[in-house]
Amino acid sequence: MRTANPQLIVADMMTAFAEANPDLDVLTFEGAGVREDEVRTNRQLVDNAHRIAKALSDRGMEPGDRFALLMQNHPEFVETMIAASITNCVIVPIDPRTRGDKLAYTLNNSNCKGILCADYALAQVNDVLGRTPELGWALVLESDEAGALPVSDCAIASPLREVLAAPLELQEIRTDDPMSPFEIIYTSGTTGDPKGVVMGGGRFCMSSMVALLVGWADDERPYTGLSLTHGNAQLLTLSPALAHQKRAVFSRKFTKSRLWDICRKYGCTVFNLLGGMTTAIYSEPIKENDADNPVRRVFSAGMPSGIWERFAKRFDVQVVEGYGAVEGGFALNNGDGPVGSFGKPVGMEMKIVDEDGNECPPGVQGELISRPLGGEAEVEYFGNKDASEKKTWGGWLRSGDVCHTDEDGWFYFDYRKGGGIRHNGDFVNPGFVEAVVAEHPAVTDVFVYGVTAASGAPGEKDVVAAIVLAEGADFDKDALFEHCKRGLEPNFVPSHLQVVAEIPKTASEKPQERFLTAAFEQDRSNVHSR
């Protein structure tokens, strides 16, 4: 007899909801105005999950085996997650834009035996087949995306629609251990090869507690356009929506231009933001109805302090700021802390330490480290024991983030280790610069980063503002530099303006600085210097 806690095993939890409230339309994947919405009830999610679970078993997948998920936000993504819990297999979510060496690395590093992908990513799968010997099967979701390959173009592929059209055969749920590996989420790999963080199904379920911490109301309706391949969308939107049975709304991908219209159409009351998204949304032209929306709060990670209050006032929302990583660590500023602070730790100890491990006094920058109350931090990077031990040396999770506290114990993020911008002796806060640049009417998106200083001064960087111009806007570099001078102190004014068609971003909408740096070095035709 199984002894599972139904709230800590994904398949058990959803089975209970399918029996108690089968017709609740718990998930809506909005159609972006060009396709019909895809709605899933509890019962539909579970039934389709059993069909996918059978397909996994038919392909020889055993408990503990890994397979990849390569698609945007579709209902089949969630159904496959539940199927993984049923079979006790392990999913490896991958940003569907991943290709080439990075895709091959991720598939090989996690020893994926198969892949469930959308047809718009099938060309990328074909490209790496010769380099991924473990990959034996592919189930393909046929989408309405232009330019997608037909399933017949891939030698190991078959259509997912045939699986979902098959008669329902209920499968045995093959685990009652909440700690059993459920998925491997890969880091972005900004400082080396990506590392796969192994997560148990219990952690996915327990992350639903965030809904209680940020005060979700009975009538809450969450929204996100963040990718389900990233921990933020999974742990801060999907998990609490399923566990608390809130009717969540998803977009296939993040859309800053339609964000508020989506929330108005579906009555969404809360959504999540990451730092780069905030500036992009704030850069949108001001509209008379900006504050006319049903959103009560925005759960942010990296709200630039320079626009925090103006963002809240313009859109009439409460900003709830938090800090966390897929490896662990959690802090929250639920509106009771100062602007700019990501809060105080929740359920754990946090402190700022110098290079010798000594705790820094208030106002002094150092590395943020954390551990559970009364215990030691644990992280498992798949197949990488050395990296796991280094990350949790001394029982503390080493974040790699440079932060500080104030006299009242509130925590503030300064910069990622190795990523600070020091210009003429000052440490430049990119958020302040982005806030000012974003307010110029010609700019629709901006990301600020540093390049080696032309002065050659050791450790110094020049400030670059990568900008995307609004449609139809005329670019006047002198006017934009003057705008920056009026709003920023001298050392914060960008040295260069880099005009780009788009700012390359990860699945979590985090700007990918390395691509902008490469473009800056290789093509100066779109770089305008002060």
C-alpha cells in the first residue's frame, strides 16, 4: 500500500484534485489573439498525463531515467510534468531557443534517453542527433508556429497527438518518496558550463507556500509569461496555482506589449517579474489606462530601485520584492521593507561575508550566503559532486551575489560576483541607469553592462547602454546622452549607446550580456560613443 503524502507527490496531488474538483479550469494558455485559448481542467491534466506516462513506459523509460522537455509554455508541458511524477522519471526542461553545442551538452550531461519537444524546435534536435548517442526517441507537439519542421523529418520522432488520442489506461504511480528526483533544472552557464540542479517533487510542491507568504487572496488569479523551463514560472506560479487551485493564465512566452491587456481580459491579479522584464515594461509608452487593471501586486525579483515607486504608482500595484535561486535561499520584502531591499530571510539564516568568511557590518558589501534554520545547505548538481560541495562549503549556500544589509537588517542586492561595473572609482548600479534611459520616448528596451575601460585602468569598466528603439522612433544620440546627463550623476552616464534589434535573453528573460559584448567588440557600426 502506498504511503504518499498527496500534497508532496505531484501525481498524487493532482489525482486528488481531479477526483474532488474535476471540472475546474485550473490552467488557461491564452491564444495571443491569433489562436484559440487552450484550457485544461484538473481531470484533463491528469488523464493526458496518464496517456503520456504510458508512452514513456512503452519507450522503455524506467524510474530515474531522464528525458528532456524542449518547448514554450503549452498545456502539454504541465501534463508531461505530471506524467514524470507518475512514472518516477526525471524531466530536464530546456529553453526551446537552445541549440547546437549547448543543447548537445545539456542532453548528454543529463544522459537524456528521449525528448518531448515542439515542432518549432525539431530542427535543433535534428542538428544534434549525431552528437547525442543516448537520445533514442522524440515525441513531437505539432504547433501552429510558422516554419516548423514536419515530424517525418526527424528519424526518431513520432507525433504527440497520437499519444493524446489513445484510449485512457491508468498507470501505477511509481513513487511515494517526495525526495525522489523529479527534474533537473540547468543554470544559465554564465560563468562556465551549465550545471543541472536536481530537484525532488516534494520541493516543487512545497514551493506552493509562496502563495501564503505573499498573501494570495481567495479570488487570486495568477499570470505569467515566463518560461516553464525556468524555476521562477514553475515554483512561483505553476506550483502555487495547482496546489491552491487558482485559475492560472499563461502566455507561450513573455510579452511586454500585451501584458496589461491580458491581465484585464482574464482578470489576473498577480504576476511575477524579473529585473530585465521590469525595465522593458516600464519603457513602454505611457497610456491613459495604465492604472486601470485588476492586478493587485507584482512579485518581483530585481525591481530597480530607481523606478520602484514610479512603477507602482503608474500601474497602481503593490511591489513585493523577493530573492531566491533554484539552488535555494529565499528572502521577502512584502511591502513592509524599504524600497530597494529584497527583504529578510524566510525560514533560513542569511548573512553577508567577506573573502575570509567574516560577517560584514551593515553597509559593507560581501557575498550573500544562507542555510536552513537549524541545518546545513544541500545542493545536488547532477553528476558534479565537486561543484555541489563547493557551492555548499561549510554548510552554507554560496550565492555568488554581492549584497549588503542596512542597520535594520534589510538585505540589498548590489551585483553578481565578477559582474560589477566600476567606473572612475564608483560602482555603477545598472538599475539606476536603465531607469533613466527607459524613460526616453525613443527607447523601448534597455540593458546596461560594462566593457573594459578605454582608459586601461585596472578593474575599471566603461558603461554601455544597449537599447532597442521604439517602432518608428528616430535615433538622436546627442539628445539621448543629454537626457542621461540630466537624470544621472556623471559617472553613471553611459560611455556608449549600443543600438540593437533586440536584447538577447534567457528563458527567464535575463539579458545575455556575452552576446552583447561580442557584438560590441565585433561590430562598432551600431555603437555610438559620448
